[in-house]
Amino acid sequence: MIKTCLLCKKEYEIKPGHPQYRKLLIKKSSSFTCESCNRNLQMEASATTGLKPEDIETDHDRMLKK
């Protein structure tokens, strides 16, 4: 399937092995962010908030176990 990145507007071919493939297949209208833009968003969010994605995932997992 071909999807356009929400941020950089480039087109990408999304194959079955791609991490977002299943989500995009189920919800055809889902927005897509390429790996480069996604990485840039994560870095900007980390710089702004001081939080790292792995810290949030650990806290989220801990909350779910309660």
C-alpha cells in the first residue's frame, strides 16, 4: 500500500513487514508518519518535556500491572 507522510508529504510503500502496516490496513483512514519524521517528533518531544519514550513505556506498563 502507498501512504503519504502526514508531516513531510512524501509517499512511502508500506509492506506487510512494516511496523505500522497492520494499523493502516485495519483503519484505512489512519494517518501515517514516516520513520524519519517520527524520530524527529520523538526527539523534539523529549527535548521539550525531558521525558524519553522508554521512560513513558515503563511507567505505562507499571500502571497497567496495578
